[in-house]
Amino acid sequence: MDRSRQPFASSAAVRTKMQRQRSRDTAAEVALRRLLHSRGLRYRVHQRPLPELRRIADLVFRPARVAVFVDGCFWHGCPDHGQREYRVNTWYWPEKIERNRRRDAETTTLLAAAGWQVIRVWEHERPEDAADRIGAALAARRSPAAPPRTPPTPPTPAQ
Ligand SMILES: [Zn+2]
């Protein structure tokens, strides 16, 4: 009989998860940064998009005014991996997670009001998919709102 086998303890698992909480340089963030960099995209890391607003984005594309937040599934209440509580016939986010979610929504609103585009990436999202979304947003922001250039005149067919 194997007495060294660890008993399953969900509370211990949760505690470990909470202790390992890191808001910066998470694996998801690092993987995404590496991929964006390899695609030739340049960004600032952990900066305030707006100096007067005390919110720090994980990635900031300042000329395009695109801010990226990589949200951890647990603390930001991912619908698939967040930890909800069952109370009175309804699922609730625990208070701390609910506060984070409200703050996230508020950050998005405030930045959007200042002309920024906010992209939220879940920790569980494939870095390739996130990088595609970011790349598409940057391309769209870069393309001028000016009228399209006149198409080149077709060559006159030889008589
Ligand atoms: Zn998730």
C-alpha cells in the first residue's frame, strides 16, 4: 500500500493557486509577448495608457492607442475557469473577483472614452488567437480614415 500518496485537498489546491497569484509576467503574458515580438509588433510593457488614470495595461501600443490586458482566469472571473459560489439558487462571483470584474469593465469604459481600444485576453486563450486579434486591431487603427486612394489607371489597350 502506498502511504506516500498525497490526499486530495481542494482547499490546499485553492490556497496554492492564490499564493501563486502573479499579476505580471504570467506564462500567458510572456507567451503572447514573445509571439507579438516575433511578428514584428512593438509595445510597452506594464504602463498606464493614460498618465492620469491609475490603470496599468499589460501591453501598450501607444501610437495606435491600443491597450491589452491579459486577465487571469481565476481572479478576473473567466466564465470557464473562474471560481463561482453557489448561493440561493444563483451562481455568484466571490466578492474579490466581482470587484476585479467591475474594475476591468470600468477600465475598458474609461480608456475607450479617451479614444483607446482595449483588448482583453483570457489567460486560457491560445496566444496565436490573441496575437491575431491584436494584429487585426492594430492594422485597423493604422489604416487611415481618409478616402481610399484612386485606383491606378488601367493601361490603354493597344490599338
Ligand atoms: Zn479561462
